[in-house]
Amino acid sequence: MPVTSVDIPEELLNFIDTVIEKRFARSRKEVILRAIEIYARFEANAWNGSLITINGIRNLLISKGSLSELMSRQSDSDLYDTGKRMGKTLRDVVIQRRLDPSRLEDRRKALQVIGDEGWGKFEVDQDRITVTGAIVPAPLIHGYLETALSLKLSKLDTTEDVLVFEKKRTLASGKS
């Protein structure tokens, strides 16, 4: 790996050292490399002032409280339908990147996109999608995932703050 040296303003070095003190990273090198990786992953080079574009899609920063207020008067059915319509955005990213949501690894890549955008943490296996830290209600995520990944899902009952969606199986073949 090539060695590069740059001058870093003292206030940024102090910030980096604080990150290390709080044990979010082990070294200055780790902080700087992670920052560059995030800069690249979020396409920060394409941002223009307050216009934030990630994965070719304009993004908006909104507080969880404001988002909750926008959804507070919608029924579960309305939220599910809203999610289905919103899922077309991620489906466009899936198509653009030539991902096949029937392939587990491609499904992981697609869900990483919305995970990076703050929707929550998504874990995927062949039959299930588990969501922790979701910022929107379950019915909205349910509809979103069905459209985005071209899957039929059922929501499993859970007692914790975890959402689990399972691929629906067809009766005739037992396959999804």
C-alpha cells in the first residue's frame, strides 16, 4: 500500500484523537481510512451544497421525530402501501447495479444501501430478513422490502424491538 502524507489541521487531529480516546477506533490511520471509505461509499464527492446524492438518489436528512410525525396518521395498511411505492427507489438501484435479489449476496448488497441511509441494520439469510433499529414502522418496511426485492414476505411475531420477515412459500411446491 502506498504511503501518503498530508497536513491535517490541529482541530481535526484533536477530533481524531477524541475518537480514539472514546475507543471508536484504535489509531489515526483507522479513523482516516474509515473516513475515506465512507466518503467514497456515500459519494460525498458528488454532493453540491445541501444537495446530497447517494447511489444516484437525492437524499434528505430528517429527524426521527419529524419522520414519525409524517407517518403518525397513517394506518398500517396505508404504511404498507406507502412502503410498496417507496420500494421502487431501491428496486431502481438494484436494477442499475445489475443485482439479482433472488441471489443472497445481491440481496445483502441491496439492503446495505438502505442500511447505510439509516433505515436500520439488516441481516439476511436464504429465507429471512431481520431488521434491528428500524426507523420506520414494520408495515412500511414490509411493503418496501417486498417491492424492492421482488419478494412476497410475511412478518413473524417477535417480542423484542426486532422485525423478522420470512419469504412466503407456495403451497404446491413448498418453495418460495
